[in-house]
Amino acid sequence: MQQMESLVEYGSRRVIITITAILCTLLEIVDTTIVNVAVNDMRGSLGATLTEVGWVITAYAIGNVIIVPMTSWLSQQFGRRNYFAASIILFTVSSFLCGNATGIWELVAFRFIQGLGGGALLVTSQTIITESYPPAKRSMAQAIYGLGVIIGPTLGPPLGGYIVEHFSWPYIFYINIPIGVIAVLLTLQFVRSPKYGEKSATRDIDWLGIGLLAITIGSLQYVLEKGQDDDWFNSSTIILLVITSFFGLYLFIWRELTYRKPIVELRVLKNSNLRVGTILSFIMGFGLYGSTFIIPLYTQSVLGWTAQQAGMLMVPAALTTAVMMPVIGNLLQKGVPQQYLVAGGMILFSVFTFWGYFIVSPDTGADNFFWMLIVRGMGLGMLFIPITALSLSTLKGQQIGQGAAFTGMMRQLGGSFGVALITTFLSRQNMVHRNTLVSKLDVNSPTVQQSIHGLQQHFIDKGMNTETALKSSYSAMDHMITKQAAVLSYMDVFFYLGLIFLICVPFVIMVRGNIKRKVDLGEAMH
């Protein structure tokens, strides 16, 4: 513990380390969502199909989730400061290469490498921040780190929309370069590494574990990202990768439990609080990334907003989360049980989704979203720090670093599951609602005939002949049905998302254990 205390920083040095770690967290998470709004521009300039350009997003996510569970071991091998600096360099250089890519598969390859560099930034920066603060202030340190994690996905779309609108898509990668260079210099100058035990000799490195982890997580992430595009189990590739990830996971668990120096220490999951925490992290990722995905999608596809308008809508909610974080950090420091805060956050998140269920329509105004999204911001603010604190509350020493890696990975996977399930569910429900609406539409009904006639007259007034106006009327009617079916599908997503969070509340309250212990997160040894 003495050595851990030596990592506590004070004054301007602590401020610089905190800013460096937050910058790196934001860099990593913003890059997860910033590309979404540039997909069309990339497709045009690189001559790629929509499926091919989708790989730009998928490759980054796969690189991310492969590296996160290994961060604890890699920090031990190379020293945390060196590993952190090397990850920023890898991220920055690959950002430059992404911006300079001349072909789609070249861009995909560089995005995968960028994901490998980025995944390390996410978990390692958490430990660097917490260890820089004395034990009494570590809940506050978690609040500061949580800002980056929660606000990052929200900043991506408006920032990406602004850059694409005013510059060109390579600049969404180029903006990482100056920040990355500054972060590397500050890391080498100010960040310190804890003293670890001796490194594994090359012959002791768990190469098989690394290979099985990459195959398992990579296959699973591909299935989640591409399942809907490839029509799930109608695709032989998807079936093969599901089988691969299943057997890969089985062999990986066997290997890690039997090898004397495993790449990922699975035994730490014997801790019941960590097990509960990883499940809650998964659910939080599901809600965070799922809602960050669905709201811009709804406002752009149904309401016809630009990417920048859709992104800006999320900013007040992000600011609300920023205000909530220190408040929650204070409540934890005063000994408020984590599960009560998590349960409160889940209830608020349910309120946000049910609110969404009632207000979405083909012409919902921007003002209707404001208070609903403020409630979302409050809910997410109450989830992140208490879930982290609950997960790590009964772990000690190096186990905390391993536990943080598990919760980080599960949050990312939860987001991938969330987006994949929501995309599939939207597509299926859209067909169901469209068929229902069409079956209830009787062409001979006087009301329908009156609507058609009114539309026809509208088109005739615009200068169309009678026959063209009639065709345009039926086309407009079809468009209205499609839009209404889409709105009903979004309502279903909001409703079931709220239900999932509401069902979790009783289970969270029932969690027992050392709930009032103030976690010494600084014992984490990535």
C-alpha cells in the first residue's frame, strides 16, 4: 500500500495528469461514434459499397474489445506509462494513416489498428486518474473519468457532422493528431508507473490465450455488427462465426483457468460483486450506446434533421450528466449504498424511455425532447460511478485492475449487443407494422378515397396532369404508411428498452455484500 500512496499526485501535476487521461478517454470514445455521420462521404470518395464502408465502424469496435481484457497484463509487461504512451502513439499514427487512406480496405485495416491503440486508453486512463488522487477523493476521480465515458458517445455525431459539413471526412481523423502528440508528451513527462512483479519471460507468455481471446471476441463482434446486414442465420459466414466464438470461448476459459500465467485472470470473477457489476456494466452499455444510436437515427430518418442538428440535440443531456457526476461522487463518499443509486439511475432511465414512447411521432418538435433527454442525462449520471464502485468494492490490489478491465469490456460489448438488437428489432417491427397498416387500409373506403382525392388535387394544383397526380397521390400515401410504421417501430424500441431497465431494479436492490465500503480504486494495478 505504501508504494500505491507514492503514486498520489498533488497540485498542478495532478491537474495535468487528469486532463491527459480525460483527453485520451474522450479521443477513444468520440472515435467510436464520430465516423457514423461520415459514412456516405467515405463511400463516395473511396468508391465503396455501404456494406464495405460499414467495416470502418466494425473494425474499430473489434480492435477495441480484443485489447481491453489484456490491458492489465500488457501494462505489467511493459510498465503502465510506457504502454499508455505507446497506445497513444499507435492511436495517433493510425489516425493519420486513416485520413490518408486511398482505398476502403486500407482504411479498414488502419481503423482496426486504431481500435487496438484506443482500447488501452479507455481502461488504463481510469487507473491513472484514480491512483493520482488520495483515497478520500477517489469517488470524485471516478466522477471525472465517467464524464469522458458518458459524454464521449454523445460528442461524436455533432462533432463529426460539423467537420463533414465544413471540411471533409479525413479531418475527423486528423483532429486526433495534435491532441495525441500533446497527450504523449504529457504522459512521458508526468505519468508514473507502479512497480510490478517480474515480467513474464517470452516462453511463459500465454500466446494461445491471446489467440483464443482474439478469435472469440473478434468473431462475436463481427456477428453483432454484421448480423442484420447479412440476415443473421441465413448467412453461412454468421453461422460459422457463431460456432467459432462459442468453441473459442469454451477453450479460452479452459486455458485461462489451467495456465499458470494467464493473459486474463478469470478467477477474479469468483467475486460476487464483480459478477453483478459486469452484468450491470453490460446493461448500462446497452442503454447508453443503444439510446445514443436510436435518437439521432430517428431524428434523421423520420424527422429529416441533419447529422449536426441530431447531434446537438444530445448536448444538454451530456451537460446534465456532467453536473450529476460530482454530486454522485459526493453521495458515495458519504456512504450512500451503491445499489440504491444504481436502482435510482435505472428508474430514471426507464422514465426517459417511456417518455420517448409517448412523444415520438412523424413530426415531433425539438422542444419535446429537451426534458426527456435531461432525465436520460440524470439517469446515466447515477449509473456509471456506482456500478464501477459496486463492481470493485470487495476486490483488492491487482484484482481491481483486472475487474476494471472486465467491466470496461462488458460495457463495450453491451453497446454492441444493444445496437445490433435494436437494428434487427427495428427492421422486423417495421415490416410487421407496415403489413398491419396496409391490411387495414381499404382502398374503397370513403375516408381513404377522400384522402387520395385531396392529395391528387394538391398535385394538380402544382401543375401535374390527372394521371400523374393520381400516381403521386398513391406514392405519397405509401410514404405516409412507411413513416407511420417507422414511428411505431421506434415506439416499440423505447418501450422495451424501458422495460428491460425496470425489470433490473429489484435485482439491483437485492445485491448484498460490502456495500458501504469506500473503494480504494487506486489499488488498481493495470
